[in-house]
Amino acid sequence: MKAEIISVGTELLLGSTINTDAADVAVLLSEYGIDVYWQTVVGDNPGRLMEAVRRAKGRADLIITTGGLGPTCDDLTKSALAEAFGMKLELNAGEEAWLREIWKKRGNRELTPNNLQQVWLPEGSTALRNDWGTAPGCYFERDGVRVIMLPGPPRELRPLLEYRVRPILAELSNAVIASHNIHFFGIGESEMEYRLRDYMQELNNPTLAPYAKSGECLVRVTAKAATQEEAEEMMAPVIERVKGMFGALVYAVDGLNLAEHTVKLLVEKGVTVAAAESCTGGELEKRITDIPGASAALKGGVVVYTNEAKHLLLGIPMETIDKYGAVSREVAAELAERVRRKLGSDLGVGVTGLAGPDGDGVHEVGTVFISLSDGRRTWVREKHLTSRDRATVRLYACQNAFDMLRRYLAGLPVEQERTDI
Amino acid sequence: MKAEIISVGTELLLGSTINTDAADVAVLLSEYGIDVYWQTVVGDNPGRLMEAVRRAKGRADLIITTGGLGPTCDDLTKSALAEAFGMKLELNAGEEAWLREIWKKRGNRELTPNNLQQVWLPEGSTALRNDWGTAPGCYFERDGVRVIMLPGPPRELRPLLEYRVRPILAELSNAVIASHNIHFFGIGESEMEYRLRDYMQELNNPTLAPYAKSGECLVRVTAKAATQEEAEEMMAPVIERVKGMFGALVYAVDGLNLAEHTVKLLVEKGVTVAAAESCTGGELEKRITDIPGASAALKGGVVVYTNEAKHLLLGIPMETIDKYGAVSREVAAELAERVRRKLGSDLGVGVTGLAGPDGDGVHEVGTVFISLSDGRRTWVREKHLTSRDRATVRLYACQNAFDMLRRYLAGLPVEQERTDI
């Protein structure tokens, strides 16, 4: 089954509203394995909307529209769709009664003619009751094409998708679609894709799709089958093969992001951590405490952005800093070891580096040392995240700290060879 | 001039990515008065992309595409556009040299063939250097239609729009568009818009447009005129009137965001600060150190996420915490005062509160105390950011800390009456 999404609204063409509706509709359709090849956005313009509908009618089995249903838009979408399919609009008695009831409940405002317009629907169509607004959606089939019209405001659209559209799609689709995400850290998207390319081309169902996001990568495995069990059986060997290809670079299947995964591991294992941050300046601790319940994992930490602070808060001797420099393997090790002792946590992590854009005359911008100490042993990763902007250097520094923690907790080698990720 | 936006990416059709790119492009086009009647989204499919391009070619003067340029997508967009316009792809020597330089700087990884594909552009087109990624955009004119191709990742697209596309649009359009932003903190968008409504309706050119973003608001004043000078003359009285209407709620005109504005003030005045964060867990310091050069302003700080850490790192007596509770005016004051003394900074700021989603059985989620101390006096703001999620509570806590600092530095009253912002 092929679907097409048409979004109606001048505010979308002006960019003053971001088209989240199309994404919400698309996610639901893809869950049911319904292909979407086209999304079109038109303004509040009957001619262009009709043109879009006529084109969609010729190439799709299902058309979903969003927007243009409310009392302020003169019934634009319903009129255009009705005309494109050669239908009349008729007053839907059930929806009219419901709307009058709503109006009564809200006080004694008059039902204006444009408010009543909302319950005129293409003849014979099924109203999709809008309990989260006033403009009902509707659903009809004509000329072998199914049409679903939905209101534009996301707070109305989302529940309508869940409670009105989902049951329709469940009935229409015969296939089950299932997917799993394989999460990676320590490899770039292009290299991952390069190493997977042959295998990806060999596969047809399930399929593999690589994604990169916020300093980590994932590969989505998706299968289409008659039953959930069958889909799972098809995916299992593919997941194993990808895991085998990438080893410790895979940190989870269907996991959370790397930060959430690591914090969850810490909490599950009852391991506490403390952090000492120089160049990340609080970002690592911020990323830990973004996660509800992180107080069970993070005892606390320090932001030792200046050399003075390194000395005042952690007692790192000024001579150590003078001798090796603040951006050094030695100071990184001191950060992790001393913050661990200071806060009495199981583990300590430290970050020191040069996030840029200004250099220090000694190191290249992007040089970062990330450290982990458990009181017996201290590991330090040295990274050269050159040609990357400040925010990215800081993000990767945090991601490396999480990667060292999750490897430590999983009993994997904490070291990692690459210095550019 | 009529423009059309074509977004390329299967992730958009699947709904896994929201199409913010189309909105960003549309906003820029509307600034230059360029009409957009159609936006189309297609997947990573050459045939359908070509179909969309051929249709756009017949009805638009300017086509802007986003996506499908990176090393993982086989040069989809450039190949399709070149074919649709009967052009060949050629290796752009300037971009190739630049890409090789980048690769050299990043270490000695091989330039894979799919990486090099990025710098093959339609013959005779102008490369739009991508200093924020590796896939250059490009611009050409053919058959009376102008085409601009841009990469999909928003962190690359946005600077390319600003620094590469804006100059092209400025040349294409004959009018000068100038605008100024008036920045607010301490008022909600809807209230701001309500208070401005009459004045907005009275104005035609310049226009006023309110925006809300990341816990602050701004009003954009935009004028269209023959020259920059004329536009400035038209805007000046409007800016003065808005500033007069909102007093100390306006923190800057054409400023940076509130964090950047505050850090700049600190650096300019040579005032140092130290921070002690409980519920914000490093976010305040992260937001300070996001800003290059922040080391001149932030001496350092502590993340005292647990009561133990408050005691161990700052020496706050456990009896104080037991008596008043960690979420209290008294503990907030201690945080600011003690971290200031500990690090020897001019000012200390503290944050303690309940970001949620779990409560502590005493306070409502969203209760936050933010403190500022200069060694002589300590101010504490009490906020009840109820019905807001964890991330928003933490954001507003940070914004209040910045607001207290900027008011202190500007000689304005540090207090603010509202407890819900």
C-alpha cells in the first residue's frame, strides 16, 4: 500500500510553523509498513491543493491530509477533496449534535456559520470525532483510493492519529512491520556505512539503514512479515551478523542513547561516579543529570575550568600543572583520581582539553584527554578532535567518558584505538 | 519571484526526522519577499526526485533543495539535478583541495571514493563552501531557473543559509531587508504578544514579529526599504517604543542570547563568578562554558547533586540541610555564598530545586531557588515552575541565574516578581 501526505497551511510555506504533523503521520504509517513516497505542502489555496490531490489520487492508495479543517480556513481541505473526488459536502448530524453540545457546555456563545461548517463532511464519509478540538477529521473511500483528513494543530492531530487513525491502518494493512536499532560508538557514520554497504545491498527484507546523531551512530534493522514472530526470526541473524562485524563498537540493541545507557548501567550495578571537568565545563555532569534518577549514579563533581580551580577544589599541585600543562595525560589522571577520592565514589572521570576556538599555543584545538579511575587503575584516552567546532569537541569528550564507563561496567577493554572520534 | 523547496531524505518520509530544514529555508525566503507555493519531500530515490525537480522547473524561478549531498547517499541530489537540467558533474578542484586539506588535518584516514564524490558538482556551478561539514552546497542558473543545493543536517544547513545563501538572495531581490531583534527575559510569549498586539496591527512597514525560544522571547523588527539607512531610520522609533513598553524585561537589542549576553557582560566588566549547582547538575556551568572565552568569567564551580556533596565540596553543615531541606531559600543562599568564598570569585551563584519528574514528598516538582551573592548581599529567587518538564525546569533555573547576573551587572534590581518564569 502506498500513501501520500499532503499538508495544508500557509504558515508551513512561510516557515513560521515546522511541519511536525507530516513526521507524526509518517511514523504511524511506517509502523504499519505503508510506504510513503511523497509529502507535499501547499498553502491555504484551493487551486494548488486540488492540483496536489489530483496528482496524489493517481499514484497513491491512501491520502492523508493535515490542516485546513478549522473554522478559520473556510473548510478549504474538505471542499477541495470533495471536489477532486466528485463528492458533495453534507451536514453530519452526529457531529452537529456533538458540536452543539460542546458549545452549550462552554457557555452561551452562538454557533456561528463558520463554526458549523466544520461538521459538513464529504457525503458518506465517516467522521473522526475530535475530542481534543472542534473540527472533526473524516475518512472515506472513493475510486479505490482511501482518504483521511485530519486537523493541523499537533495537540489535536496526535491523539486523533493514535485513537482514530491507528485502528483504520491496523485494519487496512495485512503485514506486520518490526524494527530494532543497533547502537554504536567509536566509529563515524561514513565508515560504518562503508563497511556495511555490501551487506546492505545484499539484503532486501529485512533492510538496514544507518543513522548518525549527536556523536553516535545507529543501524536500524526493519523487517516486514505476516506476524511479529516471523519478523523477529528474520531480524535475529541480521542483528547477530552486524554485532559480529563491529564487536565492542556496538553498545546496545534497542538501547537508549549512550548517556542514558551508561547511567542506567551505573544505577543497575549500584556504581557511583564523580566527575571533574575542565574543557567540558559542566556538560558531562549536565548530560548525566539530564536523566531522571541520575542522583543514584552521580555523587557530584567539580568544574575546574581554571588552573586555580583545579588546585582549590581538588588540590592538584600547581607544580604538576606547570610541569605537564593543564591539557595533559597527567592532569587528566589527577582529575579522575582526586575527584573520586574527594567524593568517595566508586569511579572518577576527568576531562581536560582544548575545545577552541582559541588555542593555548601548545596543543592543537581539539586535543582532549579523558580519564577514568577506579582507585586501582586509571585509564586516559587521548583524542585529537581537530577541525571540529567547540560544541562538537565537547560533545565527543563527553561521549568518550560515557564510552569508557560503559566499557568498564561491561568488562570490556576501556582503551580504544581511534583518536579522531 | 517564486521559489520551491524540495527536501530529499527517506528519513523525512519515515518521520524519523522532522523537516526543520524546509522551515529554515522558507523563513529566509520570506524575509526577501520570495513566494513559496510548494514544498515537496521525496526519499532517496532518483526517479521521484527527478520528477519533483522537473515539475518545479516548470513553475518556479528558484529551486532550493536540502539533503542528499553527503557521502552516504551516492550524490543523489546533485546527479538528479544535473540530469534534470542536462548538465554533467565535474570535479571541483577548489573544493577537492579543501577537502583533502580537512582530511589531512583530521589525521591520516584515507579519502574514500564516496567521500570524494561530495566535491563533484554540476558543471559550471558555484560551490557553496561548507565550513560546518564536508559536503559543499552549490548554486547554478540554467534555462532561466536558479538552483541552490544544500546539505540536510541542520547544523550545516543553518550557517550555509546565513553565510552562503543570504548574499545570493540579497542580490536576486532588489529590496534591502533589515531587521533588529529586541530580547526579553521574564515574560511569556503570549503575554508579550498580547501587550504588543495593538501596536503590531497598527504597523505595516516596519513589522513586528514575536518569537519564543529556549526560555526567552524576542521581537523582531523588520523593515523593507531602498537602502540600509532608510530601513534603519524607519526602525529606530519602533525599537524605542517597544523598549519603553517593557522596561527592564528587555535585556538587549541585537544581542546574543541571555547566556551569551551575560557572559559578555562579565568578561567586559572583569567580574568573575563561581557556581554551585544542585538540580541543574552542571547545566548552568555548561551553558556558561559553551561560550568561547568563558574562562575569563567562570572561575569554576561544583555540582553538588547529593546532600553529601554539598557537605563535602562546600562544607554546608548537614544540620542546615536537615533543618531547612536541600530545596530551600537557606541552602540556596549557602550555595552562592560558599562557592564564592571557596573559589575567591567576585560573585557566587547557586541553584537548588526539584526538576522532576519525581518529587521529594515536600515540594511541588518545579520548585527552584536561585541565588546570587556578592559577598555583601545575597539574593534568592523562588520559582514555582510547575507543570513543566525536567528539561524546562532546569533551563528556566539557568535563565534566572543569568537574569540575576545581568541585572546585577547592569545596576538594575536583581529581584523579579514573577514566580512562574
